Amino acid sequence: MGRFLAGRLAATLPVMGVVAVIVFLLLRLAPGDPAAILAGDAASPEQIAAIRARLGLDQPILTQFLSWLGRLLQGDLGSSIISNQPVAKLILERIEPTLALATTTIVFAVLVAVPLGVLAAWWHGTWVDRAVMAVSVLGFSVPVFVLGYLLIFGFAMQLRLLPVQGYVSITEGLWPFLSRLILPTLTLSVIYIALIARTTRSSVLEVLGEDYIRTARAKGIGETQVLWRHALRNAAVPVISVIGLGIALLISGVVVTESVFNLPGLGRLTVDSVLARDYPVIQGVILLFSALYVVINLAIDLSYLLFDPRIRY
Amino acid sequence: MSAENRTMPSPVTSPLASRLATLPPALRHPGVLFGLAVLLIVGLAALAAPFLWTGDPILLRPRLRLKPPSSVAWLGTDAFGRDVWTRVVYGARVSLAIGFSVAASAVLIGLFIGLVAGYLRRLDAVVMRIMDGIMAIPSILLAIAMVTLSGAGIGTVIVAIAIPEIPRVARLVRSVVLSVRSEPYVEAAIGAGTRLPMLLIRHVLPNTIAPLIVQGTYVCASAILTEAILSFLGAGIPTEIPSWGNIMAEGRQSFQIAPWVILFPGLCVAATVLAVNVIGDGLRDALDPRTARRVGALR
Amino acid sequence: MSQPVLSITGLTVPLPYGADRANAIEGLSLSVGANEIVCVVGESGSGKSVTASAVMGLLPPALKPSAGEILLQGEDILKVAPARLRALRGSRMAMVFQEPMTALNPVLKVGEQIAEMLEAHAGRSGREARRSRVLDLLGDVHLPDPPSLAKAYPHQLSGGQRQRVMIAMALANDPALIIADEPTTALDVTTQAQILKLLKELQARRNAGILFITHDFGVVSQIADRVVVMQRGRLVEEGRADEVLTRPRDPYTRMLIAAVPSAEPPPARPRQQAAAPILAVRDLTKTYGGRGLFGGGRAVTALDGVSLALQPGETLGIVGESGSGKSTLARCVARFVDPSAGHIRIGGDDIALLPPRELRPYRRRVQMVFQDPYRSLNPRRKVGQSIIEGPMNYGLSKEAALARAARLLDLVNLEKGALDRYPHEFSGGQRQRIAIARALAMEPDVLIADEAVSALDVSVQRQVLELLEDIRERLNLSILFITHDLRVAARLCDRLVVMLGGRIVEEGPTAALFANPRHAYTQALFAAAPKLRLAAS
């Protein structure tokens, strides 16, 4: 168990290192003059030179990397080109709506998708199965923002059931908070539900074909118990692992969903920075999300210990 | 029981089927037929765009701003008075071109990296850590960063979308290579003195083709979606070239009064991506179930 | 004799359309009395396992019995309601499966899985009562330390221990009928002997009837009261075990029994002593692992200082159970695995530690025939392409290589037309012949057969063994023959090496070793090997 922990932890370090190097090199290896692109078309040579100096692009690349990495390790993500504020501060200000949306989405998606997947596997080959699979392939195909606009159009504009856009903190009451999160959560969770339901289905189907399921049936126990006691726990690991891998999908979706629903979170921050060509902020958000992805997947790897007694390195 | 009935030869490993890349049984799949039909229609429309009662896709007509669908403008007009039908038909060119070129480049590069990682053990750890690193960066954000730094343009967008897809392909190929290289027939070939390039071409590569075709369709679907998202966020195709993504991006401000500007390109994206996904699923069903699962886990 | 526990009459199970024959089982009738062990014997595809599943009501949905009845203590399994069938399963009939490695749920403790059997069928309520019953059962199957074993997970047990757990589970509710589907096939021979003994002992004590499915007449002769022989879904012969074994009436049964290699080595082949061995292995060692990121990691020694010599024209048998290192040895000699230390001399050159690049000239001189005939030929390449690949790598022209391939196919008794066909058009035995031809096409100094006949049915196994006997005489082949089966080794090998835990514990001429095994492990191995107890065959 200790070995397993140490091994997993050690495996995440190189991944984080690679992420840092890629993010660093992005700016340096970009074709053309990134400083000129960031400065915009109307910029004077002085402005471009100022940006170049700010980003440290005028120094040798190794010096740049070491000083950048040193600051990074102290938690310094640099500061915005536009507002001059530290990136870390900008991120902290915007993190609450994003966390709220991500949490509601994960909870909702798992609660919907896992039962759907199990049902599809259980009724394999019937209309239930085909319906779940059809909905899931549809979920993979509709762009997140189109779905968002459809929901706004239907629920907020036509039926007037829910607020169109915006965000209210939970400190101002549960319903105002939740009511503004319902549509974004629905929007964002569709693709996630499709992913998890599919994986659950195939994982449960695979387990149902295992020898020990035949053994369980030979014991004369009921089919529901075969499913609950013998199949689900064995099917859990691939499902949990795809929940973790799906975080990447979720993060991409957050950026779009926040734009559609005007939620002042990290996604909006990113999009605003893209429009303003504020690269340090984009870079900070990428680093944060990548680290989050790695940490969540580490936690998920560790959670296998709860589900499978065989994992013990 | 002995090996006699433990390993029934599956239809896919039969040489005839593999030679035709498993297409004949797969073609009979209703989903694949449907998908191919939709794709064919969209593809033909894109090719024949100037002849499909279209006008000038970038002609600004301030007097015809935000007109709802009518007999003059079938799908209405956008905030600059441009004809949405015309722009959607021309946009199909961009979306399909991006879908196919991203799929082709990601599959080819991923295939190469996967073969290298799977066969040259010394490079494996390093290459796969780099792949893990790329996978850890949310793909949209990576693409956004690249487009922001290099300026908008079709080429940049293709590269920006393809790079995050490469690790998935590479991992798939690597896992196929790792399982194939322990097959006795590969060992027999090593024992027969077959050199590495020949070994890969004759004995390893053919096993990767079927799963790669499936993975390629998924990459294509995902690329079309990602282009739409990037353009929608303002980090994609420049507005002079109509693409489904940037038509919708320009419809954002006026969404509440002119939903058609987003709705119709949105439907086109959804239908095309659905068609490609359904083809992928159909081909996957026609494949050996074990390979299929490997593809599924990575999508 | 009272009413039989199980009585099958006229059972027919059709196969789905497109199978190689109409019915998996056709008009099968058999019965199992209380306190009786009935063996159903047959080769693969005989329908014996379908029979077992049909009795348990566990046939896959594609297979539905179309005629006949299966009476369990007078109750027709094919007609009872699903709920009743469930109630019967596990209480009045129970099953022990072939693969102990996969038949137990990996995430539940052994004790829980046995207790579940008790829970599922009324009569033994109360957690405490169940607990003590589980411990009793684990004791009954002679598992050590039942209290701690009940808390173990399946992966912590050996194959034999898991099979004992399966048996304990089957016995939990004192069933009238136990169905054992090849319960010892996946086990080593010494473990197999123990499990057979256990089954016999428990059956005698509990008055249960056992329907025992097997492909091995050696096992039959050790355990059966009565025998049912099946071929392609039909019963071909039935009778008391000693009668069927000594006086088989049906030609198929006779062929099957004759095909079982006897444990008596044939008279030694006359051979002149050669001056130098063609293959000499000295102090060969292979260690796995031990070089983790943190320098720790458990190192496993698969080979521990093995030395042996193979004379030209000799067949040297390497016998051992799973984990003995015999396959690692073969793979080191063929250099599919890099040895950690030691020497492998082939005609004077030491290839043990050569880097891959310099190895190529030597590859030709050692060729291997693999265990699984279904995976040893590339399914996408024609048989001819597979055979000529090697010779052409070493510079032979395509015409010459094809001519050689045609000659070799003739040698292994296959038509020349096979060159242009694909592997999937051939049976397992034919594929193994092709694999032998492919190896011989390289004109190797040493042929390694790694369990090359283990996956084959006995009748096919016999043909391949005869082929090997024939061609080694004709070509004066030197063979390293790896096997777990002493009977096969006895038939083919001039000399034997017995391996245990990565070491050689005993070696000698086959006849001498059989007559007088000295090492305790060799003696145990000999005692456990299922022998046909026949007057003469």
C-alpha cells in the first residue's frame, strides 16, 4: 500500500514537469513573433518591445525557464498584461462559480449516468439499451453551447421558469444560487453523462460475462443480487477511471458553458483573456487546470484501493 | 477444455476481412449506412457550394440585418445582413476539411509515436510521459493558447486541434503493439531473423489498422466540434472565412432576437458529428470486441 | 439401487444456425446414482461441457434444449419455473468449474462467498451459525487455518487452494448432485492428484452423486465408477469404468484410450555417443524485477544456475510444474528473454549475453514450436508466406524457399496446396504441423518444443508426437522438449531433466529415471501422474 502510494505520487511529478515545460515552450516556440501578435495590429514597436521584455522573451531561453520555474514553484503565476494584477489573484477571484458548476455537474452526471449505464447493460440488446446508447451518441455530437442556447431558449425565454444568465453566490441564498446553476449544469453534464453511461455499460457488460458471475448464478442467488453483489463492484474501476479522465472534457466544457451563461468564473476569465490577448492569464489558468486534472486522477488511482483488493503493489 | 474452442477465430482476424479493413460486414450496419449517407450529403454540398442557390458568403447588406428565414433568405440573415444559408453551405467546407485533416494528421503522427513507444523500450517511458503531459492539459485550453500566440488561421487551428488528439492515438497504438508483440507469431518471426522494420510492417502494423480507423472517426468528430467551440470562443477561424463555429459566434449577441443564426449551423454541426460518431460506433461493433473496448476507453 | 440422483433422457440441444453441426448434444441419456462418480469423457467439441451447463440450467441464451428431460431427484430441470431452478441450484445440485483462477469473485472474501451459498438457501440462518459452518467446510476440504483463510481474498490463494474453496462452496448445502467440469485441468499434476483424492473422499462421506466432466482417461481411471464417452454430441459408449477402460467396445473409445501416452518409457533408441554437445547451457540464471524506481522491488529468480547439455540427435525432456522455470529456460535459450547471467553455447559460440544486433546470425540455429497453435501463426498471412519468411531473411531466393516449404509440408503430412491458404482454414493439430514445418525450414541445430502438444486433444496429440518421432529420425534432429506431462515426456525423450523452483533437481536417461526416481519431488511427480491402470494397451 505504501509502495502503491509512493509509486503513484512519483509518477505524477514527471507529468507535472512535462506540463510546465509544454506551457513554457508554447510561448517560445510559437511561429512568428508572439509579442507582436499579443500586442495587436495597431501596436507600435515600442509597445511590442515592452511586451517582449515583460514576458522575458529578450533573455536566453534557459535563463527564462529557470526564473519562470522558480517563480512558479513559489506560487507566482506572473501578472496580467492588461490590468497588471497578479494572475493568482485574478484566478482566486473567479474560482468560486467554476467550482460550484463543476461540483454540481459531476454529482448530477454520476447520479444519472451510472444507473443509465447499468440499466443498458442489464437490458442488453433491448430497446432500453438502444435508447441509452442513442442518447449518449447524441450527447457526444451536439456542441455544448448549442445545447446551452437551446435550454435558455426553452426554459428561460419561452417557459420563463429559470433565470437566463448570471451567477449568485450561495451566501445569498440557496435557491438563487441553485436556480442559476440548473441550466449550466444540465448543459455541461450531457457530454459527461454520455461518456460515463457508455463506459458503465461496457464495463458491466464485460463483468457479466466473467466466470465468477456464472459461479454466482450456479449458487442459486437471485439475479438482482448477482448484479449488486458480484457485478457492480467489479465493474467500478473503469467507471471511476473514466470519471477522472472525463475531467479534461469537463474543463473544456466549463469554458464554453460559462461564456454561454455569463458565469463570472475561470472559463470567462480565459475567454476574456483570449480576446484581450492577455497570455499570462491564459497560461496561469492552463497550469491550474492541468494540475487539478493530475491531482484528481491521482486521487482516483488511489481510490482503486477501496474497490479492488488485488491492487497492492 | 483445450485451446480448440477457447480461441475461436473471430471474423475480423480472418484475412479477407482484414484486407478490406473490415468494411463489408460493417457496411451492412444501419448506423454506418446512415452516417455515410449524411456525410455524403454534407460533403457534396460543400463541394458544390457555389451552385446551391448561394450568394456571396461575405457580402454585407446592412439593410437586410437579422431577417428571419424567408423565401429570399432560406435560413435568415445575420447581424451584418449576410445570408445564413450561403454561409452555412460554405462553412461545411471548413468544418469537413478540419475534421479530415485533423483526423489524418493525428492518426499518422500518433501511429508513429505509438509504434516507437511500443517497440523501443528505451524511449517508451520518456515518450509516454510527454504524452501524459499533453493529455493533462485540457485540450480546448491548449488549443486556445496556441491560437492566441500564433494568430488565427485554418492551419493554426488544425495544428492546435490535432496536437491534443495525438496522445490518445499514440496510447491506443502502443497498447495494440504491446499486446501483439508478445504473440507467439511475432516471436516466431523474431526467431526467424526478421528485422525490426519488416517485423512492424508485416506483423504489427496490420493489427493497428482496424482500431485506428475507428479512433480516426472519433478524432474527426471531435475536431469538428472543437473547431466550432474555438471559433465560438473567438480563438478559431478568422471571420472572413465562414465556418460553422464563427457563424454561431457572430450570432451570440443577437441570440435572443435572432436564434436562427445559431440554430441552423448548430444543427449542421450536430448532424455531421453525429453521422461521424455513428460510423465510428458501427465500425467498432464490427470489430473484435477486445480491440473495440480499448478504443472505447480512450475516447 | 434406488432412484438415480440425476437422470437425463433423450436430451437434444440444437446449435445456432451456421455452426459446424446441427446439435451440440443429440439424444443424450445418462444417469448418476447416489454415491456414484460418473465421468463424461470426450475431446473438445464433444458436448460434454454443454451437458454440464444444461443440468445446472446455465446454458447461454443461444442454446435451448429442444427435446428430452433432465430429472434431478425426479424433478425436470427443463420444466421447472426459474425461481424453483434457482432454489435447486446451490442446494440440491452444485457445480465446480474448470478455472479456479477466474471462478471466484476477486473482490469478495473467500468466507463471504461460501456464506453467501448458505444465505441464499434457507435453513441456515444466523450469522454465527453460518460462520461456524463456513469454518467447518474449509476444514472439510483440508485447507489450513480456516479462520484466517476465510478472511483472505481469492488472489491470495494458490490454484489448488481456490479449487478447494470452490469445492467447499459446492458442498455447503449438502447437495445430492455435484457437477465437476474439468475441475483439475487447470492444475498442476501434484495438485490434481490431491483434488481428485479429496473429491473421492468427500463423495464417499456424503453420499453425493458426482457428474465429472473430463478429457483425460488417466483421470477417469483414478476416479470413475462409471464412464460415458461422448463424440460430437452423441454418447458412443457407456459402462462400468473398469470395463470401458479394459475392454472398450466402440472404436472411438478404443482410439482415445490408445492415444493416452502410457507412463512406461519405450525402449531406449540406439544412438552413438557424439563428441561434443550441440547445445550446452551452464549456470544460466534469470532474475526478474528488482530494479524499480526506488531501487527496491521484489526480485524473482526464475532460473537459478541451470546447466544442461543436448547431444546431436538427442531429445532432451524438461519436465516441471508451473513456476518451475522450464519455459523461462526455453525462452532464454531461444533468446526471447535475456538471461541475467550464465552461458549458452551453440556449437561452441556463447550467445547468452550477446546484444540483439549480434544475435541475428544465431537466431536461425535455434527454432521454437509454441504451445498455442491458434496464436503461433499470423492470421493475416498465408501459410506459405509464414514458412518462407525465415529462409528468405537469410538470403534464400523465393523459389528455393517455396520449394523447401513444399517439401516440408509433405514431411509433416500436409498437402502442398496448404501453402496458399490461411491459418484459420486449419485445425489445431494441422496448425501445429505447419508451425513445425516453419521451424524446420530454418534448418535449425536445435528445435525447442515449448509445451507444443499440451493444447491438443489426445488423439491429435498422438499424431503430432508420432510426427515428431518420425522426423527426428529422418533429420537427426536435436530437440529440447518442454512439458508438464510426464507421460508425453516418457514417450518421446531420450533423457529427462526435472525442474523445481528454477533449479534442476534430477536428470538421467528416461528409462532409468522412471525406474528409479531418486529426488523426493520426482517421486511425488511420478506418484501423482494420472496413469491408466490397464493390463495392456
